[in-house]
Amino acid sequence: MWAYWLSVPEHWREIPARYRLEGGQCEDCGFKMIPKRDVCPRCGSKNVKTVKLPRRGRVLEYTKVWNPPRGYEYYTPYVIALVELEDGTRLTAQLTDVDPDEVEEGMEVEMVLRKVRVSGESGLIAYAYKFRPLLK
Ligand SMILES: [Zn+2]
């Protein structure tokens, strides 16, 4: 269901999306997606341009993760949420700076960059977007 955990090649391929919250927008039907794809999943057009997405959104759905893949144990439990950005683009991301018990649907969130993983032998530290509750 959640296509969040990426292999290393996928990680590098998706750096623009993960670091700058860039996505794609179909120039034919207007559909926005993150990460950007070569072909629009809605209409099949190949006229997909890169667009910067808004950093704020709200939680549509969420799930608590108690059994993460290897390398993510430190974060247990954590919350993966389906977030709808201000322009309607939807993506899944980890929530941060929040007690998992305080997450609720409709909660306003904003994007931040956070360390996500240190892989054992290479010591690779990856940064990616996560979302935290909007500071008021
Ligand atoms: Zn399209």
C-alpha cells in the first residue's frame, strides 16, 4: 500500500522530489504527481513538466508503523500519513515532531527536511521531506 521505502537506486533517482518537494504536472490534463513521472498516470500524456509543490497541507489518512524495515527501528512507532497539499496534490510521508497519539485526520502540516536513515556499512545518511504539525 505505502510505496515509501525505497531501494538505494530509487533513492538517488528521487532526490529532486525528496529534497525540494518538486513534482510533475501534466500539461494536457493538469494532473499533479510526486514524484514526477514521464507519463501522466491519469491521461497517458508525455507532456509532464516539473513543478514546485506547496509545502503545506493536511492529513487525509494515517497509519502507525510498529514494525519498520531494517534501519528504521529507531523511529518506532512512527506515523506515515497521506497528505493533501494546498494545491490538491497527494503524497505519502512520515510525520515528525508529533506524538503518534495526537495525530488526527484533517491536521494541518508543513514540510520539513529530516534525516531518515543511516545505512549500516556505508554510513549513508539520507534526508527527505517529512511533515510536522503546522506551528501556529
Ligand atoms: Zn494528464
